[in-house]
Amino acid sequence: MTSDVPLIPSPAVPPAVPAAVPPAVPPIEVPCPQCAVPADPESLRCPSCREDLAALVRLRYAGRIDYNEAVAAVRAGDDPSARVLLRRALAAEPGLLPARELLAAVEARLGT
């Protein structure tokens, strides 16, 4: 695939597509378990208590992060790695439609 594959917003990874392309999923929102305040999307810390919430963000958005890594693999021409990442993304988030569509395209190219 070419650069027409949309990225899904994930923590600490700025979108690599023009602003005209809408995000495929809602923005990152992970509340602090101590304060119930949403994490700052840039630092991934609680604005109230300054606790590092990066691990919680990774757990909640693992599928989207794997999808974005798969997009990078596809752009680099590494379809086998992309297939692994896309399957992992769908295992974490079965309803992630962009990952399902990209996986179908990758598997078609790989003949699987």
C-alpha cells in the first residue's frame, strides 16, 4: 500500500497524514486511576498528580499502536511483519475496522 493508509492516533506518535484526513478512532483518553483526570495526550501524565500513565495508555490502545506500526511496515514494504502486527491489533481490538481492511489487503498480496 501507499501513503493513502490512514494512521490511527496513538500515544506519542504524531499522525503522518494530512490534517484533512479524519482520525479513524476517537482521541486518546485514559483517566488517572487515582484522580480520575484524563491523561495529558502529549506527556501521558496525569495533569493533577503527575503520575505517569504511559503503561495504561499502552494497555488500552495496544491495538491502535500495533495498527500504526503495521502501516509503517506496509509503507516500508514489509508485508510479513505488517501481517503479524495487524493480527495482534485485531486480537487486542477486534472491532478495529482499518486494521481488518489493511490485513485483507496484505494477505491478498502475500497470497494467504
